[in-house]
Amino acid sequence: MLEESVSLRMWKRFVQEGVIDSARINKRITESWHRCKSSRVNPYAGTGQVVLAGDALKRQQENSRLLLELALPQIDRLSPFIHDVGMIALVIDPEGYVLSMRGEKRALHDANAINFVEGVRWTEDEVGTNAIGTALLAKEAIMVNGTEHYSVASHRWSCFAAPIRDDSGSLLGIIDVSSPVERSHPQTMATVMTLAYSIEQAWMKQRQQDELELLQRAMILPGEGQRPIIFCNQEGRVVYASADIRKRIANWTNLRRHEVAEYGFFEARQAPLFSERHPGLIGWVIELATSDAGFARMFVNRSSSFRFQGEPGTSAAFCNVLRELERIAPTDGNVVIYGESGTGKELVAQAIHDNSPRREGPFVAVNCGAIPRELMESELFGYVEGAFTGARRRGYTGKLAQANGGTLFLDEIGEIPAAMQVALLRVLQERKVTPIGSTEEHALNIRVIAATHRNLRQQVSEGSFREDLYYRLHVLPVALPPLRARKEDIPLLIRHYCHKNGYQLDLPKALLDELIAYDWPGNIRELYNAVERLRVLPRGDWKRLLCDVMQAGADHELRPQARQSIQQPSFYEADSLCYREQLERQTIVQALEKSGGSASVAAELLGIPRSTFYRKLKKYRL
């Protein structure tokens, strides 16, 4: 039996008093405990609450079908060891759902006692510090033994987890091996990391074979010479182009699918291609057509060479922004982009980079609001091998160094904690970065573009944002108009989105008028979400369509005049809630029902931050 690395007494002291001896506890465990306490995870519970079953679980498994197909044979090869020692092996998707659980019968029985079963969502928000949930957040291998778990339900367990990534570094899922503490084995961590590596290698081999099959299918396509056609892999990159495309686009290889529009084409038809070796998708064949309307996006004016990957529309508000971007892009000054959520701040940042002298360098985007505060230092600065327990082998190159020679885009800069503001200011002043655990400084040559929906000047006056950092970043400010200030662009934005995704969507004029009349508080992101829903709903009467959109769980009100066609919810209180508030409250109730009462899962279902969700719960007294 392994000794517990954290005593029960220390756990009780932290739970009751919030006091922790960081010198005696793994850094990742310390960070996780603090997150759990801030999120008000119940330390005296910890059994699984959100469990998918039946068709819901099958859909979740289908979303990660290839991961399961590659992972399960690797696990089966180790099954004698897993059964002999008394363990269970699990495959988990990026959302934290357990897709597969195999192992020794007694261990499975013990796991079932705390609802640690297939379909359960085993994240920090749900059950506190655990190897699976903490590895998802830290994006690195981790082990959690006994009372290192934040919740008592898992105190009898020893768990080892490692992330599985694709060749671009994106998270595919988590592999985990767990057992009751008394059956833990000293070689388990090595076993888990070997499993993760084997699955990653199998994934890359599968992708290479898929791309080879895609190319072979492209070579034998009949009539290739008569039609402009491209073949794209699953990541949306062009792997083959017909002769006329190759003549018109010199650098067509590895071009992104949506970038083809910049050369005067749009997608006329598309078809998915499935493998003959397995039942999965391997890519897309897309027939293109030339656009008389000039889909080559050389915007601002007809003679300009300014490249913008999105749809600029015709509104004066956004044309003014494009003219401003054309002046800003060739300079090397830092930029702050101000705009409401969903206005396209990253797209504008990309346009500045694409039209700058740094266009051949990397464009690295970081969402400061999505990175846990405890992980932000390692994410930005990187670390060397052995910098801390659980550090990646060969270390990690931070986002600052990744952007060297190019542009670093810091989205939601207003969310960056005070300590990181100081560190970032020093980097911008000295143009040097030192990875965690290293004494060696590396020269840095980057342009910083920051973005925020907050008022940074007000944050400075309130003391939550450093004034010196504000002036270091606020050299070239850009303000993006909300969608309600450029409503004439809505039809063009819808057309652009449909062309980019290969959708055939003919909207009746009456429906289009309703969409234009709505104020879109979620801006372009909300508009595109609505297009996605409209695309899959029946094409019946447009009023019924509007009703279906609203009742499907969207928090959109398309137009006040549409209210007569929609039955008032049973909780309608004319004196207290306006109609939009009624719809919002109903949406929240439905999300809570779907999530089994979990506020964090409901917030994810609605696509809003937990802080916003809790504020709305209080507002509607839920």
C-alpha cells in the first residue's frame, strides 16, 4: 500500500480553515484545491452527479469514436496487468465524460459505489481535485493519491491520468488508470504515459493513412479537368486541387478551406468522403465556382491590397474600421481592440497581422479569460524539463516564445491577474523572456495585440489594471462597432457564413427582416449560432420557425413583433419580467433540467461564463 502524500489532518485543515502547507504538497494539487474552494465544490461529497446514459452516452461516444477505436486496443493489450493488480482503465473525452471503463471486477464495483461509471462527467467542478479533471485543466500528466483528492468520496482511490493530443497539440482526451489506494502500483504512472504516447502515435498514423487515401480518391475522380475542385482533410486544409485551381492559386498546398474565397471562389457544392478502411470521415470534396461579386477579399476599396478574411459588409461603421486597420497594420505599435463579445476581435487582430511586415511570422492567440490563474504563468512563459512535478518531458515553449518573430494576440486582457500584469510589463519593456525553472533569458521580438470587452481606463482608475501596462499596450486603440450598429451587413454576413461552410440556406424575406430587426446582444457570434439552428430546423412557416428557434434553448429574441406568434410561458409575470427576460429565464430552467441541476454544466450548455450564470440565477430567484 502506498503512503498517502497528504495527511487527512492537512486536508481537514484546508477544508475548514483554508490553510495549506504548499511546501509539502504538489503544486498542481495546491492549485486545484484552491480552485475547488473558490468554486464551492462540496469536499464532503464527490460522487458523480452528471451521468449520460442511453442515446446521450452513445452520441458522446460517437463524437470521440476514433479516439475510442485507437485507445481500446492499447488498453486491451495491458488488460492482464490491469486485472492482476486490481485496477480500472478509462478513456475520457475533452469535456470530462467517461466514455469507456474496463478493469478488474472488484475495482469496478468499488467505483460504482461513488457513481464513477461510464457516462459520468468527472471534472473538478463536479467532484473536486482528481487526476482526470485536474489533467484536463493542467493539460499535463498527473497523479492524485488518497486524500490529495478534494472530496471524501475519492479518498480511498489512487488515480493516474495523462492527456492525449493530436499532432497539432490539441487535446483529444484523457487516459486514466485508477485503483483503490491499497492496490496502487509504483509503475502505474509510467504505464499511463506509455498508453497516452501509443494512442497519440496511432492517431498520427491513422491521420497519415486517411490523407493518403484522400489523395488516392482525388486522383481517380472523373471529370477532374472540367471542374474547379479541391479536396480538404478533416482539419479543413487543402490537400489536392484541380488544374485550374493550381494555376490560379500558386500556394494552394495546405491552404485553409475558407481562405480559397480570397482568390475569387466560393463553394458551390460539397460532399463528405468516408474511408473504405473504417467507417469514419476522411475529408471533403468541394466543387468551387467563381464569384462575379468579387469574393476575393481585398477590402477597404477596390484598388486596396488589404486582406480581411471575414465579411466586411457595406456599413460605414465597419468600413471606417477597415480604413483604420489599413493605417495601423504596417506599423509595429501595440494595439488594443475594444468591442463587445462576438464582434470579431480575433478576426480583426488576424487582419492586422496578415497585413503587417510580420505576416510571415507566427500569429499566436491566447484567451486570458479561459486560462486558470494558477496556470497562466506556465502557459505564457513556458518551463524547462523538471521545473515542477508533472512538468512535460523536454519542457514547454510558452506562448510568448511561440510568437517570437510574429504577433501575440491576448484576448480578454482585462482578465489577467495582477501578478501576471507585472510579469508581462517586464517582458514588454525588456523584450526578454525566462521560462519557469530556467535562468537563461531568451530575446523576444513580438508585436502585441490585446483585446477586451471591458473599459481598461476604468479598470486603471479602479486599481484592477496597472496604469503602466495600460500605456504600454494602449498605443493604437481600435473600437469595433456592435452588430446593431451595422444591421445592413446582416444579410451579407449570413451569406458569407453559409458560403464558408457550404450551407444552402434560402431565407424568406420576412424572416430576414426579423433577423435584421433584432438587436443581437451577442453580435456576430449570436447571429452565426442562429444560422446554425435555422439550418437544421424544418422549413415550414417562418413564424413557426422563429418559435422553434426560441424554444430550442436559444437566448435570442428576434423581434418584439414576433411575440404574438409565441405562446407565453406559464411563469409569465407581466409586472415583473419583460418578454425577453421570460425567454431567458425559461432557457436557464431548461438548461438546469438537462444538466441534472448542475450550474456549471448548465452554464456550459448555454455557452456563458459561470459568473454570469450565477448572476442570472440570483436575478430570476432560481
